[in-house]
Amino acid sequence: MPNAQIAGLRNVLVHDYLGIDLETVWAVLVDKLLELKIVAGGMRSHVGRGTTPEG
């Protein structure tokens, strides 16, 4: 799950919360949760070091 997709999902959840289809959100979580956890772990390791996962 690329960072742009993660940011896009976050933007929908934050800014369009009244129009969210909960079944779609659930399907994304079920399908992508492990991948999201891996990406988030990589991002977390860069926090405080002033770097990004890409370099």
C-alpha cells in the first residue's frame, strides 16, 4: 500500500466522514491491514531521525 494511498484514505476518513461507506472501509482494513502495519512500522522507525522510508 503506497504512502499516497494511505494519505488518501486518511483524507477521506477525516474530511468526508459523513459520506464514508463503512463496508468499504472494513473491506480495505481486512484486505490491507497487514500491509498497512508493515508500512506504518517502517514509517515509525524514521520518526525523530528526520528521514523518510524512501531515503
